[in-house]
Amino acid sequence: MTADGWLADTRSSYDTVAADYADQLRDALVGKPYLRAALALFAGLVHTAGGGPVADVGCGPGHVTAHLQELGVDAFGIDLSPVMIDVARRDHPGLRFEVGSMTDLGLADASVGALLAFWSLIHVPDDAIPTVLGQFRRVLRPGGPLLLGFHLGDGSRLKTQGYGGHPMKVHVHRRRPDRMAAWLCEAGFTVEAQLLLGLDEHLPGVVLFARRQS
């Protein structure tokens, strides 16, 4: 699939499900103590690194962006889906949200203090991951922390129906921590820690903490 193809499919799919997706994820962090702990640790790393704006790339309806703001982080959200950004602005009117693609971020070099991509890499094909991580490194300040969350496992599946029963057309990729760590190292990051989540669940997850090398 071409870059334009998977990007267009992802954009249109999340435009279609945006309202129902937001309804289902609004309180998603409430019952996830380990995810909240990971975000709290990330916020602490941001403060230790000197603060600055923090990009939530693939922010969806903005619930994680808002949570980071509550932790004292100057977070803003970027998402491929214009409708999702409309929902985020509606639900969190005091925060900054903008439409953009992680394959070509509209941010200046070294302009953000930290960056997270919380389960937003799951639709990015393997051959596009180096480009995305290269964009992350470009916009991060040297030494800036990076937080990634993604599905644990192997293989991919085509998701044809989603939130609210609406049609979708996105591939969902599961990945191993060592593979993601290798991509990060090749892109100029140092991987500092990992957290495995929900290992008995249908879709276990991984959270990786990394830092842009100088």
C-alpha cells in the first residue's frame, strides 16, 4: 500500500468514527492505573528535562493531552483526522489541537521539549516507521523524552468495523518491544525503559520510554 493510501484510509476511517470513539475513550484512563503511572513518570521526565511544549501525536479526541495538562505539562495535540480534531477542540476548548500527519510534522526543528505517540503508531506500516521516528527526532530538542505506546505481539489485521459499528479500513499492527527499540536506536534515540501491560488480555500493550540523543 502506498503512503497516500494508508494515510487516506486512516484519515477517513477516524473521521467516520470520531464521535463514537470519543464517547468510548473519554474515561479510558480511569481504570488504567499503570497507564496513568506511565504518564505521570513521563510528565516528571518532561519537567526534569526543562519543560517546554509537548506534542501528543495522534491525539485522537484529546483525552491524553488533557490528562498531561492536568499533570502540569504544556501539551498540545496533533491528529490526522480533521473530525477528530474538531471533537478534541469541542471537548477541551482551552487546549491547542491541530491537524497534521506524523509522516511530515508541521513543527520546526527542535521545537518541542517532549513527544508522545500513545497507540497512534498501530496503523503505521513497518516501512513508514523510520520516516515517522525521523520526524519525531527532528522536532524534539536534544535530550527530549519520547513516550510510545503500542500493541504487543506479531502480525497485522485489517479492521473493517469500529467504534459505534461504523465502517473502517485500517490495518492494526502488533509489534515486539525489541523491534521497536531497534527502530528507535537507528533513528537516533536511546531506549531507557519499557513497561508491559495487560499480558493476559486480548490486546496486551507496551510502553517504551526513550530519549533523543544529542
